Amino acid sequence: MTKGRGILALSPLLVFLGVYLVSSFIAKDFYKVPVVAAFLLASAYALLITKGGIEERVGLFSRGAGDHNVLLMIWIFVLAGVFASTASAIGSIDATVAFTLRVLPGRFILVGLFVAACFISMAIGTSVGTIVALVPISSGLAEGTGAPLAMIVAAIVGGAFFGDNLSFISDTTIAATRSQGCSMADKFKTNIWIAGPAAIVVAVLYIFLGQGFEASAPTVESNFLLLLPYLSIIVLALMGMNVMGVLSIGILLNAVIGLSLGKYEWTGFLESAGTGIASMGDLIIVTMLAGGMLEIIRVNGGIDYIINLLTRRINGRRGAEFSIAALVALANVCTANNTIAIITTGSIAKDIATHFGVNPRRSASILDTFSCIVQGFLPYGAQLLMASGLAGISVASIIGYLYYPLALLFFAVAAIIFRFPRQA
């Protein structure tokens, strides 16, 4: 592919970023510009620059929008919306918030949620599942402690990325280790020396930032039955159940408890479920537009262009490691999916690692870590879209408080420059 054609293939992504950023600067408000509108313009542009008839181009876009990974994420969005809405309707969210405020001092809310998200995501192997479990109670905790809602949500998201990056059952861990030919244990031993210090620094920061927050006395009784929906989704997730199964059981519990306690009638439950589905409308549209646009970028050769560009001139082991990091990072920008980015670049990364003597456990760690870092800053990534949708705030507001990916980036780059951990 020629240079000009390669840049053209990537240009829809540049159009999206340009529209979103420029419009935000003009409005002087990053929270005001809808991501879905920027994606719509970029998607229309992607269709215009693609060869073929209208039906062929729309068919290509639709193939990406209807990809099974995209549809799976949409189903999770729908179930998450229904669960959060029905849990709110029966008072489960208020009861869970009240219980949390009783057992955890306000000044430790931030670090407590961060650490809880770290352990939950590490146990269940999914950042999205962790966000679904914890974010719905964030609004009540923000009101009860005076902490900014976006800061509380960001603490949960950061912890979710930590655990997902290290979990033995995470799909990113599986993809990274299989593509590089190393064991999960070896990759973990390398990763923990990078992600561990980053998490410790962020935890200390949250302790410091939380000193000004005090929990107000809860006015809602923590009826144990109302705590069951949230306890169940955490326990079931920790047992390894698929996130869709977890949410389905949570919704069923909301229905049974709500009807038995007289919180609503059957039609009230259906109305609440419909409200939850409607609340996820923007997320669903953004996910489909992103899937379609990124499929066009892939078919037009955008990802292949990135791979060829970054692997053209590599000099030395550090250069090889930085090339692997940049390779998976840019692929992640173009796919908005950690696992797909790793799978897409895994074989190229292995060739680079073998040629320049990079240990497989190290290349696997780099693939997983840098894809996680990039995913933390994508306004169209599933994790941030889910968190913003459940909390009812903008993606930009969450990114402004998202400290863990920044800390992880610092330690990951330092690990390459200063060659640590040594055993890797």
C-alpha cells in the first residue's frame, strides 16, 4: 500500500478525532459535544472514501457494525441498563450506597472502590463486568461524600483495568500469552512489576485526595433483601459466570424482590426495564458506528499500513520493544478492542521479539499493558462508554480523573528504558 493510500485509509479516525476535539475547543466544553455526532460524521466520510457501489459500501459498514463482538457488547449494554434501572426502582442502589457509607469512611471511598475494582476484575477477568457491578452505586456515593461523581467512576474504571490486565482468565491475557508462546504465570510475574507499582501510586493518591470527603449519615435503611441484587452479581462474577448470565440473574432478582416487597407492579417493572434500555441508546449507536467505521479502516488497509510503518526501521532491543508497544497501541486506537488489537498484531510482535532477542514473557506483557493503557483513554472504548452511560456523565469528565492508565504508562515506558524487571 502506498503512503498516501495508507493515510487515506486511516483518515476516518482522524476525522472523528478532529471533529470531536475541534468542536470541543470551539464550545470551550469537552462535555458538551456528543461522541455519537462526531462518529456519525466520520462514518459518513468513511463511506465516501471507500470504493464500490453504495450498497457494497453500506454492506461493508454494516458487517462491522453487526460483528458478533459488537452485538455481544450491545447485549451487555442492554442488560446492564435494565439491571441498573430496575435496581434503582426497587431501592437496591440506595440501600447498597447506604450500607457502603456505614462501613467505609468517606475519606476512604476512593481508595476503597479502586482496590475493590482491582480485586474483582482480577478475579473475574473482565473490566466491563467490574464496571457494571460497581458504577451504578457511584452517584449515591458521590452525593453521600461530596466527592465528584466523575472521580468516583474513574477510580472504579482504573481498578477494572488493573485487574483485567493481570487476570489469568482475561481474554487479553490469553491472547497475549498464546500469541507470544509463554505461560500465563511468566507473563504475570513480568506484568506485576509494572502494574503493581502503578496501582500502589494511584492508591496512595486516592487516599490523599479522599481526605476532604466525609460520609453523611445514611437516611436509607440497608434492607438485606435490597442488597441481594448487587451481592449476587459480585459473587456470581467471582465464581466465573459469564457477565450476561450474571446480569440476567440480577434482573430476575430485581423483579422478584420488587414484586414481593410491593416496590412496583408487573407493568412498573416493564416500564423500568424499558427506561433502562432507552438509557443505553447513545452507547448502542456509538458502538455500532464505531464497529462499522473501524471495519472500513481495516478493509481499506489502515491497520496493515500501521504495522508496516512501525516495523520498517527497528534498531536494538529497546527499539523492538517500543515498536511492539506502538504497534498494539495504534491497532487498539483503530479497533477500540484490546483483544482484537493483540490478536491483530500478535504474530508481527512475535517475529520482532524473536529477531531482536526479546523474551516472550516480556513481549506478551508489552502487548497486554499498552493495549490496556490506550483503552483507558478511548472515548469510544467499551469500558468508558459503559461507565459514562451507567453514571449519566460524559466520557471526557471520566478521562479527566483517570489516573491509573497514566501511572501504568509511566511505569511501562520506564520498564522498557531501564530494562526491568531483570528476569524478563
